[in-house]
Amino acid sequence: MPIKKVKSNMKKLVRPLEGRKIAGVAMAFANYFDIDVTLIRVILALTLIPGGVPGLIIYVLCWILIPSEE
């Protein structure tokens, strides 16, 4: 019996190679949620306002945990 490959329409959270400004974290979330990347970048910038550390930690963790597009 031949094995059929099934294509999945599930979205994957990956950092794209094109459209990156720093690491592609904002672009990854924008592509995943199908919203404008500028909105994500503004949200990430606002997380840096209260001392910078909370937003920076979130960004670096996302950079490490979200795989890059192959």
C-alpha cells in the first residue's frame, strides 16, 4: 500500500529570511497572525519602554525559540 503525503495547511511560526530588520521576530508574528508587521514592531517597541529589560528578554527568547525559515 503506497504512503500518501498529506499537505498540512497549518501555519507555522518561523522567522523568514526576507523582510527581517534584526532577527525576523516581528515578521514571524506578523506572518503567523496575518497582520501588518509595523503593528508588531510598535508593540515590541512599547515593551522596551518600562526599563527595556522585559521587552528585550521577550525578544531574545523569541529569537532563540522561533526557528528560522529554511
